[in-house]
Amino acid sequence: MASTTNRTAKTRLQLIKPYLEDLNHTLYLWRRNKLAIVGTVIIVLFLLIAALAPLLAPYSPSVQNLPNKLQAPSWEHPFGTDDFGRDILSRVLYGSRIALQIVFIVTLISGILGVIIGITAGYYGGVIDEVLMRLTDMFLAFPRLILAMAIAAMLGPSIVNAIIAISLVQWTQYARLARAEALRVKGQPYIESIRSMGASNLRIIFLHILPMSISPVLVQLTLRMGTVIITAASLGFLGLGAQPPSPEWGVMVADGRSFLIDQWWISTFPGIAIALVVLGFNLLGDGIRDMLDPRLRR
């Protein structure tokens, strides 16, 4: 009985050993990439700040205190106050939660939509491929920000409509990547073998095409998270996204544009927060791309 248990344990260890070795190699490549480490640290701090914003914020982000309006940075208000006397530091901290929500929801919606359209087009080909890719080309014919502005203006200014607008312009890149990978994978001999054994199209797509096509899409999703934040902030700045008194970073930058010369801190600190988070996502995305590069992994 004991020998059987030992053999079972050894068999399980042999099965998971390649995955453990691959994980160790991935961590080794991550440690070698200094910029990826910097990006990881920035994003981890961003996530912690978003999660702990109610504990870290010294004041309420929405309570007005007009006698304290337009105060310069000080020990009491490290980032100063705005034209309504609201603490800028508290609003920046709470704004990280809004930015995280937008990034997560947009990435989820646009990623799923793009992967479904791309893999469907690449796997089935023919008329389905032509229709879906021409639809993708129609969206790519317009600059993303301009198209997002048009959709948000048509739906009406709100943070929900901004999320919908950004999602509808972000999926195209993922669809093209997923289609290219699906075309490559479906031509492999083992796919033909699986099909000859009677596997259905859905089984082949979800169990074989999708896992082999998802890596470049994940890299692109990470790289595009910074673009999502910039687009959301741009819509908020133009009045097409989150609306005042929301502590969204783009809205905060817009609130301070009338005071930019003398009260520079109102727009500067939210702008720095946007720049740092976008930089973190870009560095992390570059690091993930390098770690998934087969040439580096060899």
C-alpha cells in the first residue's frame, strides 16, 4: 500500500515538474528584466492604494470646505486643496479606485469581445472571416480617441457610457492578434488529427485553439491598460466621461485648468498619477512580452 502511494506521488510530481520548471524560468527572466520589476512595483502600489484608499485618505474626497480653498501644498494638505476646499491627496487616492474599475471592466469586455471575434474569424475563414475582418477594419479606420468621443457623446456623458465607448474601440487589436494566432494553430497537424477523431468545432476552439492563441493577446491587454487610463482621463477631461464631483483623474485635471498658472497643484498631481500608472503598465507589458518570447525562453 505504501509503495503504491509513493508511486502515485512520484507520478504526480513528474506531471507537475515541467510546469514548475517553466514557472522558475519565468521568474528568472522577470528578475533579469529591471524595467519589468519597476513596472511590477508601480502596479502593485497602484493596486494597494486603490484597495486601501479609504484608510489612506486623510479627508473625504467630496466634502467641500470653502474657507480652505486653493491652499498650496502643506503638512495639513500635502497635495493642496482645490477651488472647493477639497483635499487633492484624498481625491487622487480615491481616483485610483475609479481608474482600476475602468481598466478592469474595459479590459474584460474588450478582451473577450476581441478574442471571440478573432478566433471565430481565423478558425472558420471564408465569408465569416471576411465579414468580421471588414467590421474590424471599419473600427480601425477612425482614431480610437475620436471614435470613443463620438460614441460617448452619442450615449451621453457618464462613467458607464465612457466604459462602453472605450470597450467598443479597444477590441480591434485583440481581434487581429487572435485571428492571426488561430490561423497559425489551426494549420497544425495535431488539429487535423483531433478533427478526424470527431471532435466538434467548439471543442477544438476552446480546448486547443484558444489556449495556444491567448499569449500575445494577454501581452497586448497589459500594454493597452495604459491606453485605457489615458482614454478614460481624456473623456473625463472633455466632459464626456465621469462627471464632477467625481474624483476621477481626468475630471480633476479639467477642474484645475482655470488655475494652472497660480494654483498648479490642482492639475499637476492627478496628471502625475496618470503618468506613473501608465508608465507602470507599459513597463510591465514590455516585460511580459519579453518573458513570453520563445527566443529569450530558450
